[in-house]
Amino acid sequence: MLEIKNLHANINGKEILKGLSLSVRPGEIHAIMGPNGAGKSTLSSVLTGNPAFEVTQGKITFMGKDLLELAPEERANEGIFLSFQYPVEIPGVSMVNFMRTAINEQRKYRGLEPIAATDFLRLMREKKELVEMDNKLTNRSVNEGFSGGEKKRNEIFQMAMLEPRLAILDETDSGLDIDALRIVANGVNKLKSPDNASIVITHYQRLLDYIVPDFVHVLYDGRIVKSGTKELALELEEKGYDWIKKEVEKAP
Amino acid sequence: MKEINNEANFNSSLVGRLGGVEYINLYKQYNEDIKAHSASVLNAGRDASFELFEELGFPTSKLENYKYTDLTEPLSVDYGLNINRVKIPVNPYEVFKCDVPGIHSYLYFVLNDGFYPVHDERNDELPQGVIIGSLSEISKSHPELVEKYYGKLSAKQKDGLVAFNGAFAQDGFFMYVPENVQMDRPVQLVNIMRSDVDFMANSHNLVIVEKGAKAQLLVCDHTMDDVRFISNRVTEVFVDENASYEHYKLENTHTRTTNLSTLLIEQKESSSVLANVITLHNGITRNTIEIDVNGEHCETLLCGMVIGDKKQQVDNFTSVIHSKPNCHSTELFKYVLDDVAKGGFTGKLYVARDAQKTQAYQTNKNILLNRTAKMRTKPQLEIYADDVKCSHGATIGQLDESALFYIRQRGIPEKEARLLLMFAFTADVIENIRIDALQDRIKMLVEKRLRGELSKCEGCVICQ
């Protein structure tokens, strides 16, 4: 589904990703962990086409297409969804209008007619229930005045609405209390299917108690330096990242 | 619609020439005619206005108050003036279709510089006591009413355009809403410019909203012919105790128009005023707006919005004067400028020494869509009271890149994403339109305008 090979990327001329490779197949959940500054968020930005980042080397294919050739909106409509670490407030754009526009753009991309009003409302209702989202929030402007937890829940709500093939959750757990974390994780788990995949970027093992990964990768200094199963996450939680840093530095 | 009239007769009064001096000579030469075709109440201060104009001349951009508007070029055009009130044989009720569906307004026209007198049955249901009509006619039928108010605000202005208007305006729109009368529908005044030759119009509007009364006025500016137009209009509004008044001004004129408009509002105790000035399409526009909050416990909301591209210029020069304590004013102006459009905003806020407990907030936010559009903004606060809450903020920027990426990440193409953000940017000004049908319509017009489509109303010429 997703194939990243030897990816190098810069921001403002500074190289952050230094030869990252990763392969994701349908139905899999990959956790990406790593210390601050390792390049975790850069990876999510590059995958989604954030224009602030420049890819200098490497290749990304998604569903057989050269992802780097596609604009951010095309990648989104191919089925890549990013749950932002810091969701943006957009005063004046209502959630309803935003979601309707997004859904219809996705349908247009796939050669479908715009969604019928009643279907749209039903879809909104269903997905709101999934993430236990308050009606008040969907009647407001996008993320405007939302608490940290509400913003993250809103990301998962949008993900549920757009039903991506590949969901990238960028530190979705940061700033969440345990109840919100459970709701968010629950939403993610309910959306899981044999056809879609997730990349879960996180600092802490905690989220992985709720969203159980098939693979855990450690990102350090712009590369994946270690991969394993969920037990690796537990080991990291226990021992921190220092032993990995040492291992990497020892290697030639 | 070029076959308008008795051409010879019409042209005989077209003697306007460029520059202040030629207008001064014109006034002296046609003084009797100007007065003969107006009303004595309106003539009372005419010579004084003229003398003031002689002293001031037309404003130039060297003046602090006009530094964002340069009228040299538009004033160099040889405009016609219709001093002898030659009738223009066009019925705006027939040619003009307002496309604000469902607004159900009481509808009136000022055609160039005169109130269009034809009776329209839609206006038969005016509430009892309400008087709406031609300023010059009502100056004759109700001289005591007009005399009490006419020129009371404009005579205080030391402004060449207002003085010029006082000298040359012979007619305009008049509205009187008596004590405790609540207007059931908005009143709509459409200023239409219609001429086969380059043309100047001066008109003076007078609005009186008595104690406890309530009224909404929507003023639409339109141009019909592909000639150079200049209009210089002064509107005086008196809002008495506990009265509520909403003033909407929607400009949709063509690029060969110079629209000079002065709106002067006086508020008495516990009154509420909303003024919302929207420029969707224009040539050169100068809006001078002054609200004199002259009573305690008043509410004032002054907002506006500009969408400008090509070579359009819009200058909103605003003053809110707090003379009495315990009042609350909010000012909000937003501009979206593209191409080589130029915007100017001045927000004067004056809080007199006795106006304690004033709360006054001012915001001007602007988006420049490229490097060639220009915006100049100037908050100007003069606060002489020591127990007040006042704030101001002005920003000039581009669309928020992080928001743009966020929207695109949801599958919305860049062009649509930009549109969503621009539309969102203007949303809070549009929300301050309290006539639902108008709000819906403006949303639609703004969206069309932002998409680069012409947002023209029917019966209106808009050039590319």
C-alpha cells in the first residue's frame, strides 16, 4: 500500500529525514516512536505534501502511484488522512460546510455525484456518535475555541467521515486525558478494516495499550533505526531511548 | 437605453468644468437656477456652504484626512450637472430589478441627483405617520420638520466635499419615522447613475428616527451607463432616545465611477445604531462616516468590508465620537485586495473627557492576495477620559498557510481552500447584517465576487 524508500527531506535547508524507508500493507497498524526532534512529524508532513518541506531524495509510492507527484488535496483524495498534532482553528468556516465540501471533493475525485443532503446528515450523525462528539462542536467553526481534547476528537471525527485508506495519527494522544484517549482510540479501532492501514506516531507507549500495533519502529536522527513488534514499545517505555541512541552510535 | 430624452434640452445644462475654480464660477453664474429648482429650507445655508467651499476647494491627498484618496484625475473630467432638474425619462421601477429576493422593502430611487417621484403601490403600506419622499418636496410640504434637522450635522464639517454638496445638492431622499413607530420592513434607497455623457450628481439625504422608533435603511449604489460618473452624496441621520437604526450601504458600481459619500449620524441617549458599509465593486470610492454618540447608554456597531481587485480604490474614513459616558462602540472593517487595488482605512476614535466608562473597540483586518495590492490603515485614538476600555488592532497579511494546508489535507483543492478562507475572513462582517434576506444575498454576492465572477445585480452595468 505504502512504500517509502530512502527518503530525505529538508525544512528551511536543514535535513531532517536522512534516508527513511518503511513499508505498510493493508490491515496493518504501524507505530512510530522516537525522541524529540527525530523527524516523526516531518514524516507525516512529507507524506501529506506540506509545502513547507522539501524532499531531496527518495521515493514514496501509495497504491501504486508516485505520491511525490501529487498535490496535498490529491493525496487526501487518494485516501491519505492526517490527524494533525496541532489542528488549525479556522474561524468563519463551519464544520458542516467544511465536511460537506471535503466529502464532495472526494466524491468528485472519484467520479461520484455530490452527496444527497439527507445522506450527509445521516453520515454526520453516525460518525459523531462514533467519537461521542457533541452537536455543539459540529455547529461551530472548525476547531474554533475547541479544547485540546475536543480538537483531537474532531480529527478522529473527520477521519471517520472521510474513511481514509491510510490514516496517520500524529501524536493524537498528546494533551488527552485518559477518557478522551479511550474515546479516540475506540474510534480508531472501530474504523479499522482489512483494507485500510494506520501509522500511529507517538511519544509514549500509553496509546498503544488502546491501539495495538502490528509493528513498532524507532525513528532516530531521520531514519528508522529499529523495528519490532508491540513488545518493543514496552521496552522503550521501560528503558527510554538512550540505549537505542548508543546502539546507533556504536554502529559503523 | 440610450434614447433617453430631449437631447438638446438635457445638454443645455451640462456646463460643469474641471477643477474647483470652474465650479465656483458655475455656482455664481447659476446661483438663481440652483435655488429656483430646490426649496427655500435647503437654500438657507447654500451660500454659506459655497463660501466654505471657496475657502477649502476640493480635498487633495495633501490633506491628512484625504491622504489615501487622490481625486485629481476624476476631478479633471468634464462632467455634466443637471442644475435645471431636467427630467431623465427612465422609470427605475421598470428598469431596475433588485435581486435581493424576499427583502420586501419599501423601495425608492434617487436617479442621479434627484428623488424619483413616481408613486409605487408597493409603498402604500407604510406605517402611519412615516414620511418618505423627495427632500426638496418635503422641504416645501413640511418645512418645519426639515428645517429642524437639515444641515445640522453637515454644517459642522470642515470638508470640501460636504461644503460642495451643501452648495450644489438640490434634492435627495427623506425619511421620517415618528416616535415609537417600528418599521415592519426595511426601506431601500437605490442610487442609480444614468447618463449618456460624463456626469456628476450631488444629493443630500435626511433620515430622522424619533424616540423609541425603529428603522432599517439599505442604500444601494448602482451605475447604468458606460460613462464617467462622479457622485457626491451626504446623508444626515438623527437617531433619538431609545431609537434603533440600521444603515446598510452596498456599493456595486462600475470602474469608471467615483463615489464620494459622507454619512453623518447623531445618536441620542440609549439609542442603538448599526452601520455596515460594503463595497463589492467600484472605481474610486471614498466613504466618510462619522458617528456622534451624543447620549448615554448608546450602542454603536460600525462595520464594513471591501473586496477590491483591478485598479479599484476604496478609502473608508471613519470617526466615532464619544461625547457622553457609558456607551459602547465596536468597529470592524475587513478588506480583501487583489491585483493593483488600493485600500485605505482610518479609524478615528474620540473619547471626550466626560465620556467615562466608554467601551470602544476597533478592528481593521486586511488580506492582500498578491504583492501589488496596497493597503494603508491608520487607527487614530484620542482619549481624554481616564476610566475607559478602548482597544484597536490593525493587521495586514496573507491567507494563513497552515489553515490552507489543513483544508487541502481534507481533499479540498487549493483554489477552493483559498476561497473558503477568504469567505470566512469576511464572515463576521456579513453576520452583522440583521436583514436575513440581505445577509443571504450578500453571502452569495461575496462568494461570486471572490470566485472572480461578476456579482452584478440585474439592471446594473459592471465592466470587466
